[in-house]
Amino acid sequence: MKIEFVKMHGLGNDFVFIEDLGDELDLSAEQVERLCDRHFGIGADGVIVVKPADDASCDARMHYINADGTLAQMCGNGVRCFAKYLVDRRNVDPAAHSLCAQTLAGPREIGFEIDEAGCMTSATVDMGAPIIDPSLVPTRLEANARTDGGNPFVREALADSPWGAFRFTCVSMGNPHAVCFIDDFSALPGDLFLNADDRRLATLDLARVGAFFESNALWPEKTNVEFAVVSPDGRRIDMRVFERGCGETLACGTGACATAVAGALTDRAPRETDVALLGGTLHIRWSDSGHVFMTGPAAEAFRGTVDVP
């Protein structure tokens, strides 16, 4: 069958968008993998199907499938692209400057800015409250700390690997994240870097260490894995991410939120900070209400028609 698609991205985290407002399309895992293949298909980190909302409070439903064909609860960069798709095609009135997206992680309120043509340029997404209860993240690591409000969470708990133990803080933003802050690269083994004499975040062999922890038994539903470095003033966090079901991506919205929350939980960063990813920077604010707000751009790359066997 022939399917019309739109290729979109948020800071290089890219998606194949397919409109299915009649709710008739049911892609198989194999079809999704083919679409996302960067050699034999369109190429993307995932497929987002635009479906009608079955929640009356929402404008449309975001059905997100990872590149490996597995269903995902939430995607921060994807939901900003989802908003742009709806606004630019006038499924939502641009003058409203807000919409609500239905996701498997629950409704997401989105405020957006537009240009003179009425097309969306950036969006601020209410990502909801982070989940830190280990059983709900979920992780088998045991809680070893409490917030000021008395809520237990996993704070820089040790997890073994072939390269030694790493310390992870566990947060869910509707999907699980394991965040590791690196303070001293020289303490890590040289074979974990592309060049043992040049040890820094950019040269970390994320493909190996990320894949090891993504599928580690400590995370029963697998996990997204973030390695991060915090600036001395805490106002910037540099981060790389190995996404569950995708591998390393240029950006991860939920990962940026989880990393910012982990930075605040471990007293490394304030509750409002910039998270710098390979594809660009997201502004993250963990508000006093408990909700996390993510601000960043979204862009359309191209449109086309594809044969899906």
C-alpha cells in the first residue's frame, strides 16, 4: 500500500509522521522497522501515527512506535513535532497558542509560538510530574534516598558492568530513564572511549555501555540511558542518550527532562536548567507544582509517498 508521510524532527531526533484520523491503520513491527531503516526505508528514530483522540479533552492522539517496532509511552521531541503537525495543517487553530495531545503517558498540554504564516516555531510541553518510586519507574534498584517531601527514590545507586560500576539515578517521565552523572572521566577504563587518551563525553563509546544498561535486568521494561556532565554553576547539563528501542539519538525530550530532574534530586543543578544534547538545547523547568516543562523547537524536513509492503 502507498502511504503519504511527513518527515519531522526535534533537534535531530527524527520521526516519520503518518496521518490516520480515520483510525484504520495498524502497522506491524516489521513495517515500522522498514520505514525507519536509514538504508532501505525513509530513516527515522520512530514512527508517529496521528490518530483521533478518544479523550474528549485532547485534540488528537499520538501513537508512537520506536524504530525497532515496540510501542513507546511518550516522546518529548516527538510530542513537539506532533504539535507542529497539527498546528501547521490547521487541525488546531494557530491563534489558540495551545493544544492538548493524548499520549499513552496521559494528556500533555502544549503551549506554542507561531511565525507570521501561522506555523509553529517552538513549543512548551507540560510533561507532567516525574515518577521516582522505584517500583513505578520501574527499576529493581532499591530506593536509597528521600526527597524533602519524604518520597523514596534511587539516588546514584551502583550498577555493575564489564567496565566497573556506574551510579544511576532513576526517573520516569512516562518512560524509564537511568541517569549517570560523570564527574571524573579519568576514573573510567580507557577501552570505554574511542580514544583512550581523549576521555570526555563526546568520545564515550555509548553504543556499548548504553546497550548494556538498556537491556540490564535491573530495568524490567528496559530503560533509556543518559550519561551527563553538569557545568560548575549547574545552569547547563551536557548529555548523551541511548534510547530504549532506538540506540543513540541526537536528542531525547523525556531524557532531557529526566536528567534535569535527576540533577536537582542529586543537588547538582537547580530546578531550571538548559540541557545540551547532540542536536541542540532544550530548556527544562521543574516547577513548584511538581510538573516538568520542556521548551524547544520542532521542524519539518520533507514530505513524500512510500510503498509499505
